[in-house]
Amino acid sequence: MSKFGDLISANIPILLDFYTEWNEQSKAMHAVLRDVAAALGDRAKVIKIDVDKNKELAEALRVKGLPTLMIYKGGEMVWRQSGEQDANTLIGLISEHV
């Protein structure tokens, strides 16, 4: 968990995608997140977290639905939502915190 604290304490927005390979909505988000990462470049980070490999973290953050997306800035969660999102919505949300 200490690595997670280091990860989210960055001064740029961090978009976390909690997913699994067997969840269709999660898989559908892969291309969207690739587009978001490309559009934002080094102004933000997009990090995918496999819930099956990080059960403890997912439970600590109460991740229930997949995909669950969160934006952190400076160690604080500033946005969270479960379900699919489109790239433009995510880029807009992240841009508010750049």
C-alpha cells in the first residue's frame, strides 16, 4: 500500500482504472484509456490496476463495479465513477485538475 501512496501523491492528475481481463466493460475501456493517455501526454498519468492481482487495494478502496475510474491529485481523490466513460469526458475531467 505504501507504493500506492507514492503513486497518488504526484503533482499531476493520476487516472486509475480498476479492471479485470474477464469483464467486457473493462476491456472496452482499454482503447479509450490509450486515447486519453495520448491526448494528455505528460500532463497526467493513466494507470491500470488489475483487481484480480490487487484484491487488497481494491477492497480498501471499496471497488465494487467494473471498471471503476478514479482521479487523484496530490494524494487526494478528486473524482470517482464506476462504468464506462468516453475519452472526451475523461480528458475534460482530468484537464480540470492539471
